[in-house]
Amino acid sequence: MTVLGAYTLILFAGATPSVSQNNDHRTGPGNARVDEILIQLQHRSDDLKDIRCEVRFVEDDRINLTQRTKFGEILFLMTKPNPHFLIHFQKTEADGVLGKQEWYLFDGQWLYQAVERTAQVTKQEVAHPEKEFDLFDLEKAPFPLPFGQKRETILRNFDVTLMPPAPGDPPDTDHLICIPMADSRLYRKYEQLDLFVHRVIHLPRRIVVTKNDGLEVNTAEFPDLSEKSINAGVKTKDFEKPAAWKKFKEVVEELVPTDDAP
């Protein structure tokens, strides 16, 4: 998974077949429920201090008929001027073969990607020291987060449809299909985003993304995400660089603007 892939995991993802885009967000009982879900998602960050939960990330390459599954943990901590997050995959399984660890760490200024297999850490400066930027800004942030998004911003960038419950949906979730608008910066990156938003904690329990005419599908599951995962006492020391990195080569790269990233 690339740095952009980590951004996708922290942001959103989407999959499944095409749906009708004739959705007027301003009227109708179905759309009232969409509004309610998006407003709850927006307000979830009001009292948010931190998050700690498990993650299962599946990369399904339908061109080469390969699948890679990663198992790990996500930590998020609201700090000033900018928040911290860490994605640590302790185990990777590719077509039945076990792989090594990977880390994606943002310390408020630098974004690090560390891969045990290559013994390399790649770092990119995302924010200047002491300068605040809004990770919740879907339209501007390099890797906006899947909570705290404003309802108006989501509807400006996506055509959103609430789907009826279906077998295989995570329990107690609402399934939103989000189709990027043609004038959105996300239009060239994703064909469809599917968010399965939990009805009690108002955060995505499953996130899926489809690209390349449905031939690339990424799915992020958060199996233990609950109220216990929120404001769980995450500390800044939890974002210290792992001891294993001391043996890794460090490479500095310029951050590719989101609009230009492949």
C-alpha cells in the first residue's frame, strides 16, 4: 500500500456496481435520512480526543487476480496544531503467503511510510512547523479524515444515495453510496465510495473504494470499532518511531499534490 493508499484508508473508499445518480439531496424522506446520517458524521468530532481500533485492509487487484490482506491497528490523537495518526499493519497475507510489517505515521508535520520488507522509511513533509491545516477539509487536506466532514462539503463533492439493508452489511449500519461529482477533485481518483456508517457511534464501520472500471477494489473493515474505541486514552508517546526503524534506510520525498497523485 502506497502513502496515497494510507490516505485512502484514513479518508474513505468505495465499491460495488453503479447506481442511479438522480438523487436530489434537498427533498424526500430517503434524503432526509441521508442528511441525518451526514450531520451525525459531522458532529462525531465535537468531543473527539482519540481513537484506537483494529483494522483489516484488503487490496483486490482484479486485473492480475491477486489479493492482499493486511491486519493491524489505527491510532488517532487530536493534538495542536495538527493531529497525529498511526496505521500499523502487524501482518500481511498475499495469496496465502505471510508478509512483514508496515507502518504509516503522521506526527503533525511529517508523513512516514515504513516497510519492513524493504527496510526503508519514506518521509514526506505535509505541514510546516507550527502551521495548522485542516485534516477534516475534504476539498483541501492531503488526507482528509472520515469524520468531522461537513454535510455541505460531502454533498458538494458526491452524489449520495442511501441503500436498503442487504445481506453481508456490517450490523447496525447505514450504507451510503457516494459517487464523485464531475467537478470534484476526487472524480479522477474514485468511481464510487461506499460508507457503512454505524447508527450508534456515527463512524464508518466499513469503507470500500473502487477504481479503474471496477478492477481495483480496496476494503477497510474496523471489526472492534465501538464507543470503547473513542477517547480511549491514546497518548503522544504512542506515536514514537518504532525501534525497528533504527535499522531502516530513511528517504525524504516531496509530497505529490493530491490532485496530481496517480
